[in-house]
Amino acid sequence: MMALLSTGCSTRDGRIKKNQTAFDALPAEEQANIRAGKVGIGYTPEMVTMALGKPDRVYNRTTANGAVEVWAYRSKAPAFSFGVGVGGGGGSTAVGTGVGVTTGGDQSDDKVRVVFEGGKVSAIESRAK
């Protein structure tokens, strides 16, 4: 399974150049995947960072097999939600209203999660389309 994701601040080419020696030592197929922003099972954290950049979040998960680390990459598209609430009190003349706006930033906007076990990618989770 491969995951494709565009990332924010740093460029993929810049990350590859920063890790040129490690990149050059990889097989041609893995180099092509990293250049395309794809990761695969067995990739190291260094390879994932070259392909996708630094994760937006890091989770620690405990499984029957032990501890794993999960790198989460969120959707870079703007995510807005809007809510309105109205309330009143029984027997009183007071009425309250409220408006809330968020710009995302919780687990629900994770687009891809990369699971590491023993220093290598063991699973890739992506949001169903």
C-alpha cells in the first residue's frame, strides 16, 4: 500500500537534498516513490520524512505487540466549522446566544497516518474517500 500526500513548509526536493547520501543509497523504485511523495511498508523514518516532511502530530500507541509510534499528516485544505447556540432560563428574562468558529486542528483532519514498529513503517492509514 502506498500513500500520497502533499506537505506544507519544506519542499520534497529540499528534504531529499538535505539527505542526499541516504537518498542515493536507496533502490531506484524507492527513490521514485519518495520523489512522488509516496511511502511504503518497511520505510524508515528518514525515508518518510523525505517523502512527506515532518508529521503534524505524533501519537504513541500500545498494542499486543508492544509500543508503536504513529505519525499523522493532516489535510492542508482549510477546514472550517460553524455553530450557533441559543439558550434561555426558565422563569427568567435572560436569553443567551453564542457563535463558534473553528479552523480544524483535531484528529478528524488527519489525512494519512504512518505507523512505525521497530523503526520501520508497519502500516499506512489513509482516510477513505
